[in-house]
Amino acid sequence: MADPIGIDFGGSGIKAAPVDLSTGDFSAERERIDTPEESNPKAVAKVMATLLERFEDSHSAVGVTIPGVVRKNGVVASAANIDKGWIGTDADDLLSEELGREVHVINDADAAGLAEARYGVARGRDGLVIVTTLGTGIGSALLYDGTLVPNTELGHLEIEGHDAESRAANSARKNEELSWERWAKRLTTYYRTLEKLFSPDLFVVGGGVSKNGNEFIPLIDIETEIISATLRNTAGIVGAAALAVDKQDA
């Protein structure tokens, strides 16, 4: 069977690559196109179709990350950082029709969690693992004994009167020019709240900033073990490709 393709739909770029699911590695170079200014479903689908043309030998199923809540039937239920036209869209159907092959969508943080559970630091970890992606917002994935509990949206918890991600996301660190130490204090508040609510066995910190994990993770003062993700920016594509095959075989 040809390697499935994962597509990671983000606010600034749409990235795609085929994935060897035996290893979790890309089996060809990743391709990227800027996210269109009008990021409505039809416009984004056209970009994805262009990306697929660059893998001309591939006719496999496709998995796509969506930065929003995705219901079990592939319908998008929220759109905090993308065009509101996605809300209520049956993305599985729309993208399958536009791309001419079977497509399944998944929340972007859930895709990262799935990838870390199968190929990264959460592999083989029992109990409750919470994967958080620190970027423009805060995404979350809840894993229990390696099984994904989707659509947790823990970046939108209200903490000290604020939407958590407005204070603790990596975008807040950059916009407010916070030192690693000051940002770590905010992250301590955030992760202590998650500890109180969920009593997890492990936190995994993902997103692009996790490559600098040594700068801030040791400064987060919590009881629970907390470690950097290993797949980082490849996690969305890998998790989406894995989901596509799971759904195909279901």
C-alpha cells in the first residue's frame, strides 16, 4: 500500500508529506504553501489539491489537521483561528470531493497527540498523558493508555479571569517579549490548573517552541513529570496520516 499523506493546515502555512507508518518518518520531502488570506474551505481545498499534485505517484488516503473541534463524523464545530466558514462544514466530504480521494480530518493538537503516542515520547506510556502544543494558541490532546480522547480544547480554560492561551501561548511570550523565566511562571500557573483538574501521569510539551524546551521546561514548577515532544513540527502530518489509515481500515 502506498504511504498515506498527512496535511497540516495552519494559520500561516499548509504543509504535506507522505508518511512511512512503520517508522513515523516522512518518505519524501515535505511541501509547503502559504495559507491563503481567504482561508475558507474551498480556497484551502484548492491549496491542498496543489500540494497533492507534487506527490504525483501517490493515490493513497489523506489525513488533514484542522485547527478546530472536529466531530466524529468529520464536521468542524469551531474555528478560533481560521475562517468562520469552516464551522458546520463536513470537512471529510468536502475535501474528499475536492481532492478526489478519501480524506479524513482531525483536530491539529489531537493529531500531534496521536503521533507522540505512536512514535514519540508518549509511546508505551500508560495512564493519563496530556500533550499540549504551545504556538499561536494552546492545543491539547488527552491520551489514556495510548487511546485518544478527542477535542479537549484545554487552551481555552479560564484561568485568573483570562482565556488560558491568551496569557500562556508562545504567541503571548513573543508579543509581550517575555523572558523564558517570566513565561515559565505563566506556564506554571497553567499546568498547575491542569494538574488540579486531571491529575495526569505525564505532560508532553509540543509545538515549534519545544525545540527550546531546555530553556523553559525545567523552570515550570509542578509535581507532574513534564517533557518535550520528540516529533515537534512533524507531529501534525504524521498523526493525520496515521488517522487516515485507521479510518480506512475501520
